[in-house]
Amino acid sequence: MKLPVKFRRSSHMIKLLVFLVVGSSVFILVSQRSQIQENKAKAQSLSRQVAQVRQENQDLRTDIEALGSDESVRKIAREMLGLVENGEVIFSDIGE
């Protein structure tokens, strides 16, 4: 049984259309896969940055809490302002 010419042409068109749909679907899936991998890498990098910032915040909180003590006030006054307590003598090296 021979099929009419019109039917043969339409079957070729359907095959071509299916091939184009499958090909474009594969292309889209491959490109999305690479984007997913890139986004995972970015997420890991951001997670590391968040952990570092949280640690820095905790360190700063600890420093802030320590600033309220008399000992830390004395230490800052000595190191940054050059102050001394009663009865202490400062010696300065004027050589070289």
C-alpha cells in the first residue's frame, strides 16, 4: 500500500518538528544544569562569608563586653593615651 505524497511530506515535517523540540529541550537542560552548578558554588561561597562575618560579630561583641571592665579602661588609657597611675614614673629613651 502506497501512501499519498502529501502524507509522506507531512510525516517528514512531523519528524523534523519532533527533532527540533527534543534538541531544544536538551540544550535548555544542559544550560540550566551549568547555571545550577554555578549557583551552588556561589551559595557555598556566600555561606563561608556569612560564617566569617558571624565570627567577626561574636569577636566584636566579646570586645565590647570587655570594654566595660576597669582593667580594659586602664589598658586603653595606657596604650592609646599614654596615661599613668599615681606613683608611676615614665622613662623616655632619647638616644638615637
